[in-house]
Amino acid sequence: MAKTGTTTQGLRAAIERSGYYPTLVAEAVQAAVGGEPVVSYLVHQETTFDANEVRRHVTVLVLTGTRFIVSHTDEQAADATSPSPYATTSTESVKLGRISSVVLSRVVANPESYTPGQLPREVVLTIGWGAVARLDLEPAACGDPNCEADHGYTGSSTADDLSLRVSEAGDGPDSVRETLTFAQALSEATAATTTSR
């Protein structure tokens, strides 16, 4: 379930509608947002299956005039470190100028008959700001098939701080639409920050 909008009251209501520890999540998000007006937000709750356990977690993305805020809350069953179940909430506040990439991947069924404005079947929103990077390496080679020299390694580094997948089948068409709306607001905000430097 994803919810998006543009007001602090709407953000609080969307967190409450998610039903996932709303008081805990709202307090963490509000502390991170502070007194800044909310430009756009996205609340995405997801259920995952881990071996024999069902785990829920919620991600809240907030765009203000100067920052991008990420809050993530998930629950854990009782374990050796805690005799009772517990939840962990984290927030990160990133200046808009630090965002290096906003990638929106769209999966569209029957692309030959695609029409403008048609809703994708699935979207993946990936946002990078340099906190986490993925490095993919492979042995380098030259064009000579008989060459036995060590050419070192080649690879690529990809910013991968946050990746959020939303599908029409799993989350509903409104969630896909809301993710597209938030992604556009964030892209526009980062473009505006880049041009104002």
C-alpha cells in the first residue's frame, strides 16, 4: 500500500492508514521533518516472507523544500537479544543537492500497444546519494583469444542507497500511480537544485 500527498496532515493520515505502528512511525518521521513544510510524500508498506516468518515493514519518503527524508521501520520476533518482539525505526535526512540519481524503472505489459499515460505494471524507484554504492567487478580481457596476461579487473559502481519496488498486482494501481507522482516530484526538486547551484 502506498500513499502520497503534499501536506503534513496528509502525511500523518497516510501513516495512520497504513496501520503499521502508526504512532511510532509518525513520531520518527515528524522528528526528522521538523518544522519544514512537506512538498510530497510516499508511504509504502510491504509484507515479506522470511523462512517460516511473515515480516512487515514500512518505508516513508518525504520531500521538503531542502531535504529528502527516508524513514524505515520493521519488526523483529523475539530472539536471543530480546525476550519480546520489537521494532526498529531509522530515519535519514539528505540535502537535495546530495542526491546524485533518481532512477525510475517501468515494466509495461504489451509494449507494442502502449498508449501515453498507460499505467506500468510495476515500477522500481532507486535513489542514490552516495551513502551506499554497489561495485560489480569482473576480470578484464583483451581481444586476443590466445592472450594469457593478467589484465586486472573492470567493473562499475552504482549508487544504490534506496530501492523501492511497487507492483500493480501486489500493491494496487493507486500505489503505482502514487510512486510515479512522488518520483516526478523528487526528480523535479533535484533538477531545480542542480540548476540553482
